[in-house]
Amino acid sequence: MKKLMLGNAAVAQGAYEAGVRVVASYPGTPSTEITENIVKYDEIYAEWSPNEKVAAEVAIGASIGGARAMSCMKHVGLNVMADPVFTVSYTGVNGGLVFCVADDPGMHSSQNEQDSRHYAKASKIAMLEPANSQECKEYTRLAFDLSEEFDTPVFIRLSTRISHSQSLVEIGERADVELKEYEKNVGKYVMMPANAVKRHVVVEDRIKKLTEFAETSSFNTVEMNDTKIGIITSGISYMYAKEALGDNASYLKLGMVYPLPEKLIRDFAEKVDKVYVIEELDPILEDHCKALGIEVIGKDIFTLLGEYTPTMIKSAILGSKAPESCELTETIPARPPVLCPGCPHRGVFYVLKKLGLVVSGDIGCYTLGAIPPLASVDTTICMGASVSAALGMAKARGTEFNKKLVSVIGDSTFMHSGITGLIDIVYNKGNNTVIILDNSITGMTGHQDNPTTGYTIRGEETKQVNLLTLCKAVGIEHVTVADPFDIKNFEKIVKEETNREEPSVIIAQRPCALLKTVNYKGHCTVTENCKKCKMCMKLGCPAISENADGSIKIDLTQCNGCGLCMNVCPFDAIKKED
Amino acid sequence: MTKKIMIVGVGGQGTLLASRILGNTVINEGYDVKVSEVHGMSQRGGSVVTYVKYGDEVYSPIIDKGEADIILAFEMLEAYRAMPFLKKGGKLIVNTQEIDPMPVITGAMDYPENIADKLKEKLDVTLVDALSLAEKAGNFKAVNVVLIGVMAKSTDIAYEKWIETIKTTVPPKFLDINLEAFNLGYNL
């Protein structure tokens, strides 16, 4: 049966067919839907872990325990889990072990554009790169076999256009894969120096064997057409090249991007007049070819930045013109993403902006607090950095600066890696104020449960980490819970806590407006009391805008009746209607 | 020959559902199909673009400038932004709804004037007040299905095939509203 499937859903299907038993991940665009789809299969244990390192370790443990296991993450999540990854390369596996990493060229939803293929080479772990949903399914299924055959973890590398494109997939049955025996093997699984020294030899030998495998593996395919142009490529770039050049070029499509073959590439290069390497982001395939002494054209004509397109490839290789198009003759306003109507974060940023504080930000929907008119976030680096970087700022600039400084971090991000920064504040005598934006869900990635929500990935009730108790337990004496829509009270609390010469936490508690359990009634409308003071417009609510005459309008298709604008209007000029 | 359809709008308008209805309808016709979606941060009220391509064999999931056979725009400014992607002789279907983006709300820029005239001057444009039709069908959120209805009329896929997909894609409790919305668009 053929089915239209998202690349991510196809990866989940492949893992299911391979008989995977344990999947542990932390959400991250564009990888999230893999694990969300895993939940559809009752045979598989699935979890949202607190962060990617924990997730990888759960998967590693399951593999050592004899089960086929998988962990899925976005590219920056791979940085978080790099520590166990480099060492599990040494231990190898028991049950097949697969790490799915999704890169985001073009940064649709990310803070950087790193190329995760570097990790394969650095950690000496085989990496496969599918080019459509069917390959997502097949490569994932086969990755488990490869993992067990070569006693190695295997990476599946995806990119946004693979993860978030739907194409047709032939659905198969789940293989009956037995749990492998667990046997104590200190030399293999206890990575202390004496053992690791021996395992490193095994790793180098494995890479040699995998390189031989790459020479003849069906993951790497040659397609001979016209021989004037030869293309070496992988993943989505193959699809772009194929659309751009069709049968006017020959192709070496590398489905296995680490380790790379030598003879296969040499043979292909000899059969064609000119070789082009087409790969988004870094010149990994290109550098490999050049190291072999093969003359290729790559980043001389293709950019290191963003996503490619077929038109770009056509123009670079054939010099052909882009199709005729009707260009805009004026500059039009951009439409950046914004906090949704009813977003609980809006109240927080309104207050922080009003007080003119320096805001150490983090990763989540609330990164959008950097965009005007709220424009209050000063920094965003990575998950958890809001807390620890604020400590660094305070240590650098002293007490008075610290009184104008806060960290903002979501509930899920706090669980991920904010708590360690908070412990640092307590331990090293910081006086920072940390605001936990507790919206009862992992928001940006599309509503995943986390340790603070009280539900598992399958929606089963579980113990709920109590943020207030947790903060107190690590030594924060001043922990206040406040509703960010109660603007006056929230402002008062922020002033008090930032002026305190002791560390403090404010838990800004109000659920995400998109949660099914949140049901604001009616919508807001502007009455004749409006003095056009535009206080409501400082909220940056997408439902509120200005008419040509300066009066205010509220778009009923967008307003969800949250009523925050009523709380900031000084003239009582906004009322609620059914 | 690959048919290229682009769906553009504002995050939250339901473009994703529209692209899935379209994608599932064309596979039932036996075509190869690719649908490229946008998830994550860009979905939060920003410009969203979905590509649907179908034909004998589809390689790239994306559509370049000057290539789209049809652009289905859920909002005026987004239609204008997507204009360069329409191929010569392509068809632009536009919902006349206007939603101010944040730079307009903050006063940093103005919403462009007379977009409809500027589009009509150069292109084959169908303007639809899909919001009113969706309200007439029973829920303003059915704008996406109204527009799918309008578009369906300009493809060679039979009416019944669309109805079949809507029945399998839309939650049962919203089915009647969505069928009505589709019909209002189709019979425009």
C-alpha cells in the first residue's frame, strides 16, 4: 500500500518496521514529528526526555539492554547529546541503535545552520542521508541492520525539506526482532582508559570495513546519462539537481555520507567530462573528493548559505536564465512570526519592556519577545543560556546592573537545561532574578508534554515536577508564582525581586492559548471611550491594529477574547462581547 | 508534465489542511506527488508557504520564481509577496482578506494600497471574499476549504474526488460546514 507521508512520519514507519522497541527524544523542529508518529505504534516504548543528552542515553541503555532503539533530535540537539554519542561510538551496540538528526538549512526554525555531517566524521559513526519519504523509511529500517552488522550506532541525517515534505511511501510489515541477550562485557561497555584504548582500535577497523561497504552498498547509486556533466550529491540536493538537469547529466547519489567511498567516486569521475559536487551547507563531499585528488567544482559556484533550488543549480551549471517572473516594484512589509493572540508571554514582555530591563532570553516561542513592539529580549544563544549567561553578565557588571537584569525561560527549556544554571546561581552566590514562563506545555514545537505537565508522551498521567518546590530545593528562597495577565501585580513583583540582593525566581503561570483546555470566551471590541492613546498597541497583539484615522480596530477572526488589552487600556475603552 | 501549486497565507489560517486535501486528492488520481510544508517558528502568525507538486514523477518538493501554475493566496499581502512565483499565464486565486503584519501594526511600514489593482494589471486573478463565504457556511475558519473549492474548479479533477478527500481529511464534527464551504467556493 502506498501512502502520502511526511519524511518524519516515514522515519517512524521505518523504525517500526525494523522492530524498534525504545524511542527517546526531546522535541526540536524539524525533527519533532518522528517521535510524535512513533506514538502511533503501541508496540514501541516512547518518551519525551528532559533533554537530548538524556534521550540519547536512554536509547543507548536500551541498545545495550538488547533492544533496537532510536533517538531523534534537531541539529543543535545533537550538540547537547554529543558527549554520550562520541563514546557510544567506542562501545558499539547490542540491539541496533539509530540517531536521527534533522538539520535546518535556511534556518526556518533554528538559531544556527550547522551541518551535522561533521559529527559523523568526528565521532566516526556511519551516516545515511535519504532524499525522499520512501528513502526515509527504507534507510531507517536498514540502518538498524547496519548498526548490528557493524556493531556501530548509525546516524540518519535529514534536513527540513526532507523532514517536512510529504511524498509517497510503500508501507511494510513490522519485522519480528527478538530482544538480544544481555551479557556483562566490561571491556566493551565500561569506557575507562584501559578499555577505551582497545576499543579505539576496533573503531578504526570498523571505519575501514564500512568504507569498503560504501564502495558497493546499494545506498550509493550511479545513474549514467549524458557524460558531459557528472553530479556527485546526496539527500535533497539530489532532487534539486535531478529536476534542474534531468537526463542531461549523470549522477553519483551518495545515500551513505559517512564513511565515503573512494573507488566508486574515482570511477564515476573518470566516466564524465566535468564533475560538480552539489551539497547544501558545508563542502563535506567536495573536500573528500579533493583529498582524493579528484578535480571537482563545488563551493566555487555554490553558496555555503541556506537552501538550494533547481533554478540556482541550472543557472550555476548551465548558465541558464531563471523563468520569467512578475517582480515586485515596491518594498512590502515583511510578516515575521509573532506571539499568538492570547499568548501568556505577552503580559511578561509588556512589563519587562515598560521597566526597561535587560532580558537574557532563551529558546522557545518567547524568543519572539525580541520583535517590536515588545522588543524586550537582549540575547538568545541556546537552550538554558538565559539563566547561566545572566549570571555571567551580573558577575561582569556588578550589583546595580543586576537589578536591571532578568532571565526568561520556558517550563520545558528550564527542565532541559535551565535548572543547572539556577544551581550555579545559588552555588556561586548570584543575585539574579529568573522568570520561568510556565505555559504548561512545550509550545513552539507544537505542544509536547514535559516533566512539568504531569502527562507522558502518550497522555498518561504521571508525577509532575513542581517548579516551585524544585527551585526552593536547590536553594532559592524567594519563589513567587504570578499571573502575567495581572499586569499591575506582575510589574510589582518584578520590581521587588530584581531589587532584592538575593537570588529569586518568578513563575509566570498561565497556559498557552492554543491548548484545548484553554477556552477564552467571546472577543474584545473597542468602544467610543477610546482616546486613541494606543496603549493597547504596545502589546504587539496581531489582532489589534490602527485604522487610517488613528482609531483602533480589533480583528474578530484573530481575537480569542483573552482580555489582556482590557487590562492595559487606561480609559476602559475595550469591552468583551460574546 | 508536473503541475505546481503554491498555497500562501498567514500562520494559523489553515494552509496546511488545504495542502493536505490537495495532496491526498491528487494521489487518488494516480499521480506522484510532493507536498512541502512549514512547521515550527514560522507558523506563529508569520508568512507561510506550502508547495504542492504532482505529475508522473516529481523530484524537487519546492517551487521557484516564475514556476507556479496556480497560487492560492489566503491573504492579500501574501498574494502580492508570492506574485513573482507565478509562471507566465499562471492563475492567482486570492482571498480578499487583509491581515496587518507586525511592521504595519507598529507603524514602521504601511500596508500596500490597491493590491488587487496591481495584481490585476499584470496577472490572471480571481478575487474571492472567502471569509464571508466561510461565515455563510457556518464558521469563518473554513476559509481554507472555500479556497480549495475555488481552485478545484480550475483543475481537471472531478468534483466527487474532492468531496471524497474532504470526508477523510476533516474531523467528522466539522464535515458539514466544510462540505458547504467547499461547495460555495466550487460554485462561485
